[in-house]
Amino acid sequence: MFDVYRNDKRNLLVLGTGSAVPVLYSAHKWRKSRKRVLKVSGEIKSAVQAEGYYLRSLRAARERIIKVE
């Protein structure tokens, strides 16, 4: 299972359940999602296994979706 956090700058941080927020990102104000995520994409899963976390900007993803439409 995975824990999902987001912050005021619209960043998304995915960690394995029970993992601490990495020191590099601990200065930001992260809010934990109330729902636990059971299944994630292969890209996110491999990043969490390799690095311990996955970080993405939600703003950039939204802009890509708007350009495609």
C-alpha cells in the first residue's frame, strides 16, 4: 500500500506505507490524503522501490491534459 501526500504548490508525493517524508522534502507542508492507495502505476511503483518516494507536480500534469484536448 502507498501513502499519498500533497502540498500548497500542488506537488504530489507518494511513499510506501509507514515511510517518513524524505529529508529533502521535509521542509514543505505536506498534507496526507485520507484514502490509502492500494494500486499505482508501474512507473510510480518502480520509483518508490528504487528511491523510496515518487514526486510529481500536479500542475504540469494538468497543463499536459489541457494541451492534448
